Amino acid sequence: MMEEWQQWVTQNDGHQDEGGRLVFAGHQEELKAVQGGRPVFSPLTQFALLRARGEDTLSFLQGQLSSDLRELDGSRSQYSSYSNAKGRMQANFLAWKDGDDYFLMLSADIADAILKRLSLFVMRAKVKIERVDGQYLLAGFAGAGAAGRLAELGYAVPQSVHAVAGNEQGLVIALPAGTYLLVLPAESAAAAATSLAEGATRVGVEAWGAFDIAAGIAWITLPTQEQFVAQMANMELIGAVSFKKGCFPGQEIVARTQYLGKLKRRLFRASISAAASPGDVLYSPSVPDQTIGMVVNVVSVAAGQMELLVVVQVAAWEAGVYLKSLDGPQLSPLSLPYPLPDRI
């Protein structure tokens, strides 16, 4: 983390919790602000940022990622994913273009490995990929009056979901969760954070994650790498997969799953009265001798209560799903904000 920015975090009572996650007032107070629709500001230290530049960048990324990056013209963002040859996701991203450069936001715990893997395939292409989250502050802003407050502070404010707007102060991206992502230059990060946090609750990593869980937006992290084909995590439902763009790693598996086979697993939202972590396995009495799914993302919503995004066998979902064993706590289904296809 940038030294000046680290000082700002410390001066604003930011610290690491027992899980190593950034918190401020304490998770439960932060969560009340998020769920209550109050203005909130969050340094998104759980994410990293890759930048790809060079005259072959579009053709290179187009051949590696699942979305159609030709749609990025500087005014739009999109979700995307990166899979192995077997179609299993190694990472997923929020992608956008600024000038001639392409940016990929992904979970920080896998960023270096993904950077290394993508770089292996550059070969003779005129592309340079580097990690640049040290050059920018990734921050989240949301809540009542968020758009008006951003405009008051001089930011360009996007007017529709996935729209990108920018000026000398930085980029602002409107996201499906009803939040704004701010990409701010490092040299002005501390001053910008001070202005944005005025009148807002400072929230840490986990509380901010409640927005994406409520929106059904899953993030691949280290415990869930190479566990899911893109559609299992509903990636095509949030615009992260193009079935018309041509080849990319795992494309044949992704296409076959879409057009020829019945998708056996899907991303669901649930609650549970127990502690859970990404990568925890799930069981169902409908298939008692094997695991039927995995926890993807979690947020604690009350003492002993969590909300989850989970990938689960569709047939088992109706029969009941249990954490870690059939004797474990049962998940309670919650709704997603988008419909699942009838043909799953």
C-alpha cells in the first residue's frame, strides 16, 4: 500500500482484523451503514489492478478472456473471466479501457499468479502487462446521495450501469450493485479519500463485499480457482461471457455447456447460522456420498449469521444443502436480483 495512503488509513482508525482484512469502526457497524443505504466509502484493498498496453493488446486479450473486449470504448466497463483449457475459471475481472490502455480489476490474492500466466502467452505480441494498483487507489462509494456527492466534489458521474466517466480527478464506474468504483491517481489518493469520507461511514473489505453478494456478483479467489466453468458462477448472466467472439482458453467447454449440455451447477445466494469460508464444501442428502458444491464468497451479517454465494448442483438445491457435512448447518435460500434461465 502507498505510504501516504497507509498513513491515511491509520489516521482514520483503519486496521487489520483477525482475518487480515481492513476494517474501520468495526464490521457490524459498517454493515449497518451498508444495509441501511447510508453513504459509505471503502478502500478496496481486496482487489488488484492489471494494466495491458501496446498495439497488440486488444487482439491478445480478446484471445484470452471470455468477454468481447471490442465493446470497450472508454465509456463502458464489463465483467470478464479467464479460464484454463478445461474451461475452469482461474480468475474473473472487471474490465475497462482508458485511452489506449486496458485495465483488469481482480482479487488481490491471485493477481500476481494471473499476471505471470497471462505474460507467458504474450510471446512476440506487442503487449506489456503489469500490476499497477500501487499507482492508483481503488475505492468504493455508495449510499443515499452518492451521485450528487461525487458531482459536488468535481467527479464525472456515470449515468447508467457499467458506464465509465472520467476527468483529471480519476475514473468513476457505475456498477450493478448500485455502487461506484473510483480509480484515483496515487498522488492524490489521500486527499481524495479525505473528501469522499467526509459525511460517509468508512467501511472495510467484508462490509463492502455485502454489495456484491446481494447483487449476485461472484469473485474468484485463491480457494476457488479452477473450480467452476464460467456459467456455474452465472458469469454469462452478468455479461462476462460472449458466445460470438471466437476462441479463448476453455471456449469449447464453455460453448458446449451453453448449447449442448444441461448445466448441472449454478450460483445461488444463501444464509447460514454458522461461520463459513470460500472453498468450504457443501453436501446434500440427495447425493449423500459426494460433495455437491462449494462456498464462493461470504459476508458476516450478524453474530453467528452469514450470507453466501455458493455454486451448487441445481438438483440438490431443492433437497437442502449443508455446510461441510450432512451433519453440518443447513443453508437457507435467498433470492438473486436476476433470474436464472429455465434451461439449467
